[in-house]
Amino acid sequence: MTKLQYKKMSIEELVVLAQKSDLKAMEELIKREQKNIFATFSYLSRMRENVADLTQVALYRIAKKIHTLKNPKTFKSWLNQIITNIFYDELRKHQKRPDIVSIDEDLNFSEILDNKCKPHEKCLSTELEQIIKEAIQDLPEQYRIAIILRELQGLSYEEIALATNTNIGTVKSRIARARDRLQNGLKSYI
């Protein structure tokens, strides 16, 4: 098959082929998901230098464990379970050692310029995005995970409940509380 044929395939079709050791299907699957995985970890992790490493670990686990996925239609839920598990593993690892912050390192994410915006609009947009990201990162861990899985990943309440090993009522409560805290915290900006 050609690269164009792989690009036209659905996620489910790519998963089925990847489970049959089709490397090109696996490559296309990883290309499609890596930006979402990186974005998710950038919101979850407070340490910028870990985001790329966590993303690589997730991509490796996808490639190594794809054959364990029983239903290709549940790929997104399965992937978010992997992301959640990696994030919790990283949290446990960092709880055992103190955080080290370099005074030489710039802690802000670099942004891609948008030529459609005027400079002052871009500045306001970048500042607001950073304020929102910080507000999300300041949420308690269980709220942050729930709101990111819902708003950034677009998962249903049921899928979030599966990924976080909680019940749907707890998920709804956490999302509502996260939204309330974000709304109160960002009231003066929005």
C-alpha cells in the first residue's frame, strides 16, 4: 500500500493493520496521535523538560502493546489509559525525589507565530493561553486529569471513568469542580 492509502484510513483500520505487524500502519498511527499526546502531557506535567520524554514513552508503549488491544474502536480510551498510567508513574517517581529547578532555564513554552494576528493581539493571546495553562496546572491532580481528558481529548464521561478507575458520578463531579475553579480563577481575564 502507498502512504496516501494509509493516510486515508480510519484509526480503527490502522490499529487492525498495526496489530498484524504492518509497520507503515503503525507509523501513520503514531504520526496522527503524537501531537495530541504531547499536548496532553504539556497540560498534565508541570515540568516542561519531561513532556517530550513522557510522549516518547507513550508512543513506545503504543507500538509495543498494540496487539493487546481487543477492540480497535476503543483505541482512544486505551491510549488515554496509557497516558494516565504514565503520568501517575511519573508523579510517583517525582514524589520520591525533590524537584530541581535550573535558574538558567526559561520555563515558558515557545509559541509558533500566527501571521494572521497583529502583534498586540498575539501578545494578549499568548498571555491568556499561558494564564489558562497555569490555572489548569494549579488544579488538584484529580480535577486536572478529568478536565484535560474531557476538554482536550474529548472523551466521554464513561471513557474518563474507565481511564481513571472511578465511577461516572465522580468524573462528573470532578469536571464540574474543575470548571468552577477555572471560571472563578480566570474571572478577571475572560
